[in-house]
Amino acid sequence: MLDKPTISIIIPTFNAELTLRSCLDSVCHQSYSSYEVLLIDGNSTDRTLEIIEDYKGYGVKWISESDTGIYDAMNKGVAMASGEWLYFLGSDDQLCENALSAIADHLYYPKVHFVYGDVFFKHSGRRYGFEYTNEKLAERVICHQAIFAHRSLFVRCGLFDQRYKSCADYAFMIKAFGLNPNHNFYTNEPIAVFDERGFSAAHLDLPFLRIKHKLCKTHLGIDSNNEAYFEHLSKEGNHEIEAGSMMTGIKMSIVSVLLGRNKMRKLLDVLYVLEKRFFRKS
């Protein structure tokens, strides 16, 4: 019988006392047993480290030291990891029940190095995920909370590029996904509950957007510009507004209007959704 695939779950933290306990509960109560939990803390000043201490009995390993941002912490996690597969979870996210058992069935497949599933958005409750092509990945990101990456990908593609403050995971995906289509596998299993109001939603990564078309051309073979990305951002912003996540939705929509083409049509779309959501009588 084949040994169970080992999974390293890497959780960057910084002043995460409000959400970390529910995150760790979702991990430590998994039915699957062949995993390790690595918390990479950035010198938290709240009760984060006290909460981590409560989970010592679950074999949680951790460090706490200054870092330069979330991708620095994730890279430290890669260096510490002993698992065959690496998975990154935000301290404000949760694993779905039995997610590791469900995904482990697919980690046995020979030559598969990039496995991904679906996520639920925490605030809107919307489920997000589908099977990607190179064209789709050039247009929109896969939630990194849905991805299990074989450790060999970090040898072949390198670590997360810290020049990108909120899209280094997207840049890594483009490189890893484009290596070989036969190495990628999608399952419609729900993997995590993802906080769509987190860091990436609030930060526009201009250095990444400037280079994204070159990454897509080099690794995906796609002549990509950012228009499709802004179209997607506009649609996602409208979804968030309709679901009641007004500030997140407005941020996403404003970015798409300011930086995308067809600005007037997009602005009208945003105003229409706002008016429908907040001003029309039911």
C-alpha cells in the first residue's frame, strides 16, 4: 500500500488573535493525519503567540520574527516544510471539513504536481472554482487557498517573488501551471473558506500588473493584456456589492474603472449594481 502523501500547511500570521483560533481548529480537526502545521509569525504584539501555544499538543511548529511581508513569511514556510505537498492558508481562513482527506486521493496521481479545488467566500457565501486553462489563468487568479503544490515546483519555479506585494502567488501560479498541462489537476472538492476582504483585495499590485503580460507570454504562451483581468475585477466587484460586501466591491470596481478600457461602460455597470443593491425598493 502506498504511503499517505505528506502535506505541509503553512500559515503566515501577524496580530491574528481575532481569527487564528478558528483557523487552527479547522486544521487540527481534520480526519486526515499525514500533515504538519507551520505558523510563520511576523513578531505579533497581540495574543497570537498565546493562542499558538494552546495548540502545541497538535504538533504545531512555529517561529516568530520580523519579516518583510506575507510572501517573505510564505517563503520561510517553504524552507521549513518537510512535506511532499505544500499548502498555504491565511490566518483568517478555514479549511473545509475533511478537505485534506478529499484532496489526498488526488495527490497519489503520478506526474501530477499542481492540484486545486474550490473555495467558499466567507462573507458572501459564494462558491468559487472551476477547471482552468492557460487562457483562463491569464485572465484571473486561482485562489491560493484552493491549491496544493508539489514541493518540486518551488525548485523549478523558485520562491514567491517579493517584488510583488499582493500578487506573488499569482506570478508563481502562472509559472507552475504553465510547466506542463498534464501536471495540473482540478477537483470540484471544496477546500477552504476564504476571506475575500483580506490583504490582496485591498492592495493593487502595480509592479505585477506591469509585468503580467510578459509572464503569461513566457510561461502560458498567451498574448495577454490586463483588460481581461480588469473585466474580471469589475464583475467580481459587482458580485461583492450585490452580496453586501460594499467596500470590497467598490474598491475592486473603482480599480477596474480607472485602469481598464471601456471606462464609461464599466462605470455605468458599477452605478447600476449600487443602485439596484442599495436604493431600489423591493
